[in-house]
Amino acid sequence: MKLTKVIRLEILKPANDDWKTVGSRLREMQRATAQALNHCIRKYYLEAAPKVEELKRRNEKITAKAVKGKQSNTAELGSMFGSVFNSYVYGTIDNIARQRWNTDWFDVMVRGEKSLPSYRRDCPIFVRARGVNLREKVADEFINRSIDIKLQPKTNNIIPTDNFILSNRSFDESRTAIWNRLRSGEYKLGTIQLLYHKRKKKWFVNLSYSFEAESVKELDPNVRVGADLGLAVPVCLAVNNGYGRAYLKEEGESIQSFRRQIERRRNALRRNERGILERRSGHGRKHKIETIEKLRELENNFRRTANHRLSRAVVNFALKHRAGVIVMENLEGFKEEHAEDKFLSSWTYFELQTMIKQKADEVGIYVETVEPKYTSQRCSKCGHIEKANRNGRQFKCCSCGQTFDADYNAARNIATIDIAKIIKETKISEDDNAAANQPQS
């Protein structure tokens, strides 16, 4: 299976020139990139609009194949933006615009659920891997890593190269291994992004790369790991072929601690909100609301880091038990169920599930989702379903008397093969029995 991932590296400084000169040119390229992307997207929609209207008039099925245009905007972009950047850049821009159109066109043109996509002037600068070269040099026991990127237009048939020195702070053990594999050719380099972080006032480079995932041997497709999501215990894991279990409590404790910290800081900001709002207009507005933006970024970073740790723990548990399948809950309705808890309802569980799937794909573990309805009320031993079975964190079956930790019981149910079908058949049988036992008038 071919996988695609991204690493972000901090740019320390340009090797060829000063930041004032290079930064000015990069910001000009950002604005041109946004204009070029918006131009391409508009052209794709203008080209597709009459075809969509004609299909609607004929009452025929609207498909991507029927409305997609084959025209490339590369030559046109060259004439419009050839003085700003070279073909390595605007050739990639057209591909990105088409990909965005392929993703959003139906929601925009048919369902009317989205507006026409548009990019702001601070969007990333894109370039193909062909215009990029990774360099590494050892000097005085230090490793200096840099990246050559061909961004500028040709001058006398020569494409100038920008050389950016990368910060060693970006290279932990994992990123160093990825960097080495990219340089050796083991990983294939994809589209590159140059982007500016406003608050940190720093430039970064995103390197996308692809590789063939190697499946771990001796994984058993009949061994399944069920993952139950919660707050006190973010993820509880159980296997379907025994009593193996794991409670990721430590992460839950750190989430709860962080949650209390965020709430205290948010309440303090709320008390000062009137003064902040009164001072928002005029010069220096961005400094007046900087604290709010920092708090939001802090919360997002914490969630992303926590989800990385949780997803790695889930996959490691599955590997330990040689499980070929990880089963998770279908998250539709999850936020509505926990709407009273703002922190939990806004937690990025979808991001967590995405990370679990990405890490599972890397080792050949299949991921599936099931409908979670009644999994917390069903006894994983006898199969009896009753609301009274669960009392907070405790589960005691009203039929067989078996006691479980409630999260572990739910995780075991989720891990059960064909659990949705089993629960449906059980409910039908119980409803029929209840109807048969009712006294007739």
C-alpha cells in the first residue's frame, strides 16, 4: 500500500541573501500563488457550469466525468505569472487547483452546500519535487541541512536556485530518519510548500513524501481490537479473542489537567472581554487580541500532540496482540451526544481516528467503524441489552450478573465480529418477546 505523509521543517535563514530581500520576494510569490489558484478554480467552474445546467435541464445524472474539463491552465499561468515564478511552481498550481475542484465541485455546483473555494494572499507557495534538492554537510561535528528550491523565473536560460538553511531544532529522531530516507531515494519526495507563520514570524517548509507500507507478518485478521472513546479514559482497548485490555488513563489525566487550565484562562479572558472588544478597532488591533489567538493555537497544538500519542498507543496495542483489524465507533452524532461538555464535544476525535488509520495503514492493519448504539448497554458475555446494565463506570448485567468496567465492556462489544448485526437481531428478538408477553385485552 502506498502512503503519503508530510513533515514540517523550520527555515533558519536563506543562504544566498538576507531575509529582507528573500522575504519580500516570497511574499510576492504568495500573493501571486493565491491569484493563480483562484484564477484556475474560477476557470474550472465556469467551464463546468453550462454542462451542469444542461444535465439538470435534461434531468440526467450529474457526474464528474460528464462535467470535467480537460483544458490545462499551465500555459496561461506562464504568460500571467512567468515574471514572478517558474514552471516548477505554476505547473503545480494548476494540479492543486484541479484537485480542489475535484473535491468540492459537487457540493458547490449541485448541492449548494459550499461557496466557491478561494485562497488568501498568505497561502503557501507550491513547487514540484523536480525543482527541489535536499543537501547535507558535516562541519565541525555539526550537520548542516539545507534545501535548494527553484522558485524564480529563468534569466538567460538559467533558473536561479534559492538555498534555505534548515534549523536543527526541527530534526528529532523521527524527522532525521525521514530526511535520510528522502535523500537516499527510499522515500519519494512529493509537492513542497513554503509557508509563513504569522505569530512566530518564521518561514517553514512542508515536505510531502510517499512510500510503500510494509505489512507486519503474522497479523491475524480474526483478531480484532475494539476502541471505545471517552473523556476520563480517552481510549479503552480490548481484544475479541481474550481478556487483553488497555486503559490510556495517563493521557486522559493530562487532557483533564489541560482542560482545567484552558477553562481558567478562558474565564479570565472572558472577564476582560469587554475591554478587549472596546480596544479592537484602530491601530494595533492584532496585538490587542493576540492572547486569544495564542490560547486557540495552544489548544489546537495540545490536541494534535495528544492525538498523535493516543493513535500510536492504539496501533502498538494491536501489534502486541497481532491483531489484523482495529474497530472504532462511527462518530456521527458524537458531538450532539456530548453537547453539554464543550471541551469534549469540540475534541478532534475525527482527527484521532484519522491518525489511527494512517498509522495502522503503515503496518498493514485494517481499520473499520461500527455503529456504537447499544454497545455500552450490551453485556459482552451473555449479549443481554438493557439500559440498567450500566451505572456510570460500572457495568453489571441484569441477566447473568457479570460485572465489568463499563469502558472495557463497550470496547469488547465493539471488537466483536458483526456486532451491529448481532445487536439488531437481539433487539428484534427482545421486542418480539416483550410483545408476546403483554397481556391481551
